Amino acid sequence: QVQLVESGGGLVQPGGSLRLSCAASGSIHSIYVMGWYRQAPGKQREQVAAISPIGSTNYADSVKGRFTISRDNAKNTVYLQMNSLKPEDTAVYYCNAASSRLNSWGQGTQVTVSS
């Protein structure tokens, strides 16, 4: 089991940037697919980005070209760089770690994009 803690959320203006961090209590090297999900009030949780143990990435169409997911296995940390933010990006963002045997979630961090 891996414990995840998100940080970096906040209030930004449209067009601004934020970098979210997900710190893991244990090593994530070569074991977990790491993902970022988001959930807005009244909507289903959706995957916005994921990165495999070998570094392959995938993005939701709505964020492609604006968001970048990366991992630093030495620091047991996953990042989500968010650029050109839009009001539609407003949501609680959650970090996820998944393997064939485990699935862990962080507590979430609020991102609000507003003028």
C-alpha cells in the first residue's frame, strides 16, 4: 500500500499556471501507473493524465497540449504541470497509484480558475 499526498492547488486567473505535486510514502519506481484525476461538483471523476512505469503518458483531450505529467522516482513524487488554465479546469484534483494488486488515492487538492 502506498500513501499519497497532493499539494500545489490554489486560485489562479485564466491563462495562468500551477504545478501539482503528489508525494508517495513508498517507492513508486517501476511498480505503479500514476494518474491525475479531477472531479467538479455534480460531475463524475475523470482521468486527466497518466504515466506508466516506463514513462509512457496519456492525456484527456480536454487538457492535451496544456498539461504535462511527470515522475521523479528518486523523490517518490509525481507532478502535473498545468498551463493555460481555463475556468473549466476548476475541480478537486486527485492523485492515484495503481498496480495489479493495489489502488491508492490521495485526499485531493482544490484548483480554482477564475478572474
